[in-house]
Amino acid sequence: MSSPDFKCGYIALIGVPNVGKSTLLNRLMGEKLSITSPKPQTTRHRLLGIFNLPEAQLLFLDTPGILEPKGALNKTLVQAALTALSEADVVVWLVEPRPPDPHDRILLPHLRKLPRPLIVAVNKIDLVPKPQLLPLMAAFHELFPQAPIIPISALLGDGTQELLAEVVKLLPPAPPLYPEDQWTDSSERFLVAELIRERLFHHTGEEIPYAVAVQIEEFDESRRPQLIRIRAVIYVERQSQKGIVIGKQGRLLKIIGAEARAEIESLLGSQVFLELWVKVWKNWRRDPKAIRMFGYQR
Ligand SMILES: Nc1nc2c(ncn2[C@@H]2O[C@H](COP(=O)(O)OP(=O)(O)OP(=O)(O)O)[C@@H](O)[C@H]2O)c(=O)[nH]1
Ligand SMILES: [Mg+2]
């Protein structure tokens, strides 16, 4: 039984693409749950990370980066982020270590009407000389005088304990919502598809990472934990993209498969046989049916 002072609530991690939301989620959890990449618009879902402390259960919501929404997929992603924002008990607004600019300003109206406490986390402080930090924090303080402004490096872990302590302070008293041994509400199939997509983000350029979606067609765990057989389809939007993903004599697909399999094995704690196929779904990002099928709309 939890004590009457136990705290529990949702904490939305919100910000522009590439600011480090998913890196922060993984850092706070101490586990790799969300995929990350140097390219913007990596995250396409709201992702729940459950983190237990003796005095609190923290329900982190990683979200897609917020940007000027163009196209069916982007609109859906921004909506997912805004929904997480509206569901949160505490909001952590992650910002780049530079003065607020027009990209950040898209979010301001949403943050201003929040009925919930806000924390501003200035991320990537490992990239700025120390003397620049104070004026930067002052600029964000001017925007939100009530909010704690916490400098962090999600990558290196600097300041993240301070951030965690601030979050716990602001959480409402409530009993835990999830059992202690649960770390997310996403299925293993989904997490596996994400690990494959992450490898594609790392190994392809230009339009391709954005034109890719991954679907798990078979997840046979009848021989678990010795072996799990997984068949996944990588969807692209054009024939030419299919050729690039496969690579000369299948070389790129082989690398993607080998790297993804290693990550999947460590996630599932089992040996994995991974079969990858590449298929074309013309302009799937404009097709509401595809957007639903790939689970971007809940
Ligand atoms: N130097 C430095 N890089 C960081 C830090 N945090 C994140 N990054 C890098 O920033 C890039 C983007 O990180 P992500 O965590 O994928 O960013 P995101 O906000 O989740 O991005 P989207 O999912 O596209 O919205 C990656 O290359 C990270 O390694 C940090 O504190 N310092
Ligand atoms: Mg992300």
C-alpha cells in the first residue's frame, strides 16, 4: 500500500524537434525506451515511460517535436504532442541553449494557457560556454516568471537529478497508477519496430527517414527465451527509396538488420531471428489509412 504522501502523475516532455526530449526520457529512466537520432522529427508517438521512486511514480510522456504542422502525418504528430500536454500534471518544456526564437514561439500560446505547473529545462548545456548560461536562463525567466528554469545536459546527465527533484515536488499526491514492474504501456512489437526505424534514421539521409514506417508482421515467441522470430516490413513511399534502403547487393539492409537485431535482443532478453522486407506504399504519409495502420493515430 502506498502512503498518503505518495505522489503520482503525468509529466509531458515538450519541445521543438531535435531538442533532446527522447534522450532526456532515456536518461531519466536509466534505460533506453525511446529512439533518438541527430535528425529532427524522430519521435512519432506519445510514449509513456514509468519510473518508480520510493516516494513517487513518475509517468513521463515523450512526445513528437512541435513544429508548424504541414501534411497529414505532421498534423497527427503535433496533435499527439498537444494531447499529451493537455493530459499532463506537470509540463517540462525543453529548449535549445539559445534565446527563444520563432520555432519556440509556436508553443508559447499553448504553454501560457496551461492550468498545470511548468518547468523550463535548458538542454545541451554541454555545448555552451558557462558565461552564456545565466543570460539565457534570464531570457526564459522573462517568458515564464513562475517557472523553475533548470539547465541540463540530457546527453551527459548534468542537472537531470535536479530536474527530477523539481518534478517530484510539483506532482500531485496520488497512489501509483501502474504496477511497479511495468516500465511502459507500449507493446514489445511497437518497441521493436521503433528500434528498426531508429537504425533507418541513422543509415539513410534526406527524405528517406521521413518516408519510412515499420510494421511487425510476425512476432513468434513460442520458443522464447531461446528464440523469437520477427518478420518486419519497412514501408517507403517510392521505388527509388526501396533501392536505397536495400543497398547494393542488399548491403545496407543487412547492416540495418544486424544492428537492429542486437538492440532487439537486448530489449527482449532473448535471441532473435529478424527478417526484414522493404515494400512501397505510395505517398503513405498522405493516406489516413496508413497513418492509422502504423499506429500514429490513437
Ligand atoms: N550535445 C548534446 N546533444 C544532445 C543532448 N541531448 C540530446 N542531444 C542530441 O540531440 C539529438 C536529438 O535528440 P533526441 O532525443 O532524438 O531529440 P528529440 O527532442 O526527441 O527529437 P524529436 O523526436 O525529433 O522531436 C541527438 O543527436 C542527441 O544525441 C545534450 O544534452 N547535449
Ligand atoms: Mg524524440
